[in-house]
Amino acid sequence: MSQVTNKPPLQLALRGDSLLTSPRFNKGAGFPANERTAFGLIGRLPYRTNTLDEQCERAYEQLTSRDSAIRKNTFLQSLKDQNWTLYYSLLARHLKELVPVIYTPTEAEAIANYSHLFRRSEGLYLTFPSQERMEEDFLEQTEGRDIDLFVCTDSEAILGIGDQGVGISTAKSVMYTLVGGLDPSRSVSVVLDVGTNNEELLNDPLYVGWPSKRIRGEEYDNFIDKFVQLVRKCHPHSLLHFEDFGVTNAHRLLDRYRESHAAFNDDIQGTGAVTLACILAAIGISSRSSKSGQGKRLSDQRYVILGAGSAGMGIAVQLRDAMVADDGVSRAEANQRFWLVDRQGLLFDSGTALLSQTDSAERREFIRPESEYWEELVVGGREKTIGLLEVVKRVKPTVLIGCSTAAGAFTEDVVKAMAAALQAEDPGARPIITPLSNPSRLVEATPENIMRWTKGRALVATGSPFDSVHLEVDGKKKEIAECNNALIYPGLGFGAILSQSRQMTDTMLIAGARRLAALSPAITLARRAEEKGEEYEYNGEALLPDFGEAPEVNFEVAAAVAEQAVKEGVAQVDWAVGLGSEQLTNVVRERGHERIWLPRYADYVYDKDGLRG
């Protein structure tokens, strides 16, 4: 990686300590002699200039001396506070190793200890008791800046740890830069502090957030709306990313704002889009293996989803919408391809699983009618409780998806029942099983167990990274795809930003998922074999690209999303006007490459009227 870019020098007004303490512009020992002289740094730095390669080597050596993931996370956060270019360059060189340290699963631990690890503020903190000055605080940090992305959270539903009150979503912004190519100076992480119901935090004297119970109802809605309207007014072309909102607010807020702004919820749409890509790839492989049973279309499948929270509903909605768009089936018909199972069992009318969320329109669409269920399950006149195993036996799903955080819920009985039913229909059938809960300790079943129980026939992807599985039964190595949102959401966002889309539409999400599915190693090999006129045999290739390829993959996703935005008329860029299809493809890619931010040092010249931060 080159130490400098070929772009014109940046004109900076910062000098001395002000430059060395600016993480955006600091180069540390990387400042060359001419810049040390021009910016008053000679006496502030040791003699020798280091290349970015040398700085990364030193930083990696320091990092690896830390003996735990959380200590490594803290070190990297400190590095980010000092030098953005070095931070991102180090991460890019060790992508697969360090993403789990800065993102899932370690980031959850860092957020859980946010108040005790707190050293330096980062981002924008908007607090309910100070809402009368929200616009002033907002403009203080954003006025005069070109901002492409706002990542906002109220921290009610941090994955695996729940309500954390104040826990800023910097990891999401980092991933937009690291694998999406977004300039970090053009993004803002926002905490919407509306209190917490976490008693441990409320009783912690070191808690840095507002120590009050969570605000609900109209007061909550007005506070959130005030922030959203500031974003819309001041940065109308930005992407508004909702992160870690609770189940009672996540869908509701997305539905409220998605028609008027490019709004996106990764827990719902990112999870849904990456799972759609995975299922599309799996169907592409299973349909080549089976003779008749599984079919080639999304709407040919039977889906059982364990977990009907934000992620589960996001997956169901995304798959349903893709069926409507791709297969031409009605929305009602597509809904009937799903069976959702929650903690209290199958969701069906009069069932107990419905009672907890009667306000969820999304859930109501997928509820099964009571009339189709089985009288023998009524015990003593009580309401039916229909568990996962019973659903699998009756439905005979072709696709089993887990987003329940119920470790071990895909038992041997469940998996064997699914596999046996499919093979009875078609000896070539391959069950598609995606236990997506993370971290790995919460996974519904390990890939090794799933493969063993299905004698290697299952097509598997997981929400956390797992090693490949070697089976004696067929002697093949099965690569386990990581169905990680970070393979797609930075690209979805970058595509919307690149096209300056007024909305993040369903068809833009589907376009991104289709492009990701087309990059599947398994599908790529199948396509090559067919182009040569050869018969393809699945040998355990991964359903999704390796995470080490995430930057290249997300660029492809972004290009597909931006193209779709232009085609359906929601883009607001003049460079796309009047272009034919082939021209559009080329121009989108050119514009995308121009916008990508890379962690390389720019050349600087001093100008008292230049950039200051």
C-alpha cells in the first residue's frame, strides 16, 4: 500500500500540537521532513520518519502483546483517537483477524463496559433533558461539514446484552469506512440518550449517561423526530442508519421515516438482505442437486424461522418482498410460505406467542390461521403451544433459519426430522440451515453437528465465524459461510450515498442481495462448470464470499444498489441523467471508485486559511 496518494496536497491551517492531536490529519512519525518544518513539528517528533508500513508493523506488535480481545479493542480505540489513517490501515491489513475485535462479538463487551472504559468522547450525544438545545448541539458538530452518514442509536437492544443506555455505535461507522470505503470525516455516530431500564447502570456511580428510566410514548417519539428532522433539513442527501433500537421501536421508526429520507435499519434490513443473498445462493445449489423437491425459486421453498424479533421479522419481510418482486406471487401468497416460531411456540391466531406484540403489523401478516392446526395438540381445552420440533415435522421445511439466541435450539431431533422429510420427497434434496444467532455461544446448532446429523447434505451458513467441517462420511471439507451483515450493509449504504437516493427502497436492497449471491463461491464454480458444458457437483464450497473479501464484495453491492436507485428514479445525481444501461453500469463504477476513501497519507501544505478539523 502506497504511503501517499496522487491527489493534490491538502491545505491545512493546523500547526504543532494541534496537528498532532487531530486524529484525522495526524501522521505521527510518518510526517516527512518538509512537513515537519512547515508545520512546526521538528522538536515535537523523534528524528526518523517511518513509512506507513513501518508504523503498521509497530502498531501490530503492540496490539498482539495484549492478552484479551477487550484489551485489544481498547488499544485499537486509543489508536483511532490518535491517527485515523494508521488505524484503518492496520485493520485493512489484518481484516479477518481484527474485525471480531472491533465489531461483533467484542464490541458488545466494550459497550457493556462503556462507562468504565470511557476516556474520550466520540460522536454526538443528544440527551432527553437537554432537548431544548438539540439544534444548537447538532449544528455545533455538523454545520459546514459534508456528511454522508448518521449512525444513531438509543442503545436499547445491543446484541446479546440488551439495554445499555449510552453506548455509541462507532463500530458501525468504522465498518462503513473499512469495508465500504466511506470517508470517516463524513460520518457521525449519534447517541440518543433517552434513559435506561438497566438497573445495574442506574445504580452505577460511574455511569456516564442520563440516570433515568427510559422515556416512552409521545415524549420519546417527539425527541426522535426532532433529531430526524434536523438530519433531513441540514443533510438531505445523507443516509440515516438506525442501530440497536428495541423491538417496540425498530420497525415503527423505520416505517415512519423510510418514505421521506434514505433511512436504514441494519438489524432489520441488513440482516434480511444478507440472509436473502445466502438463501438465493443455497437455492441455486440445492436446485442443481435435487430432481424435483426443492425448486429453483424463493417461493418454492417452505421457511421455518425460529425467533420473531427484529432480525427474524427483517428476514421474513426481505424474503417475502423478494418473492413478490422476482417470482410474481402476491404478497399474501408469499406470506404463506413462512412459519414463525417464538419463545411461546408457533405464531398463529389465538396463540400465546402473539400476545406479547399485538402492535406489530409485520408479525400479524405472518401469523398462521388457527384452523390449519391440529386438534390433538389441544390439551384440556388450553391454548395450543406448538414447538419447533412439531412445526418441522408437520411443515417439512426446506429452509430453517435461527435468530433466536436460544443456544442449541436446533436439536438433533429437529435437524434429522427436517433432513428425513426432505429426502423422502427427493433423495437429492439438501436442507438449507442457517443458525444465525451470535456470538457463537448462542448459536442454535454448530455446523459440525448439523453436518453430522444430515450426513453432510446440509447447506449451512452461520452468524458467527466457524471453522470448516471435515466429515468421514463423504471425505469432503465443508466451508461454512459467515452470514455477516458486514458483507452487505456498508455496500447498501455506500450505494445509497453514491446515488444520493431519496429512499432506501426494497428493490435497492434486493439488488444488493442479488449481487452478493452472484459472488457466492459455490455459485461461481457452478456457473463456470455450466459455461464449459460440464456437470456441476457441490463439493462443500461456501455459500457466501470469505469475509477477507468484504471490501471488494461491498463495492459490487454498492454499484448494484446505485444502479437500481437510478433506474427506479429515486437517485438525485445529475451524472446519471440520460445514460443507457451499459453506460450507467460503467459510470456508476467510475463514480464509486472516485468516492472510495483509502487509508493513505496525503501530502500537506500549510495555509492559515486551510482545513482545521
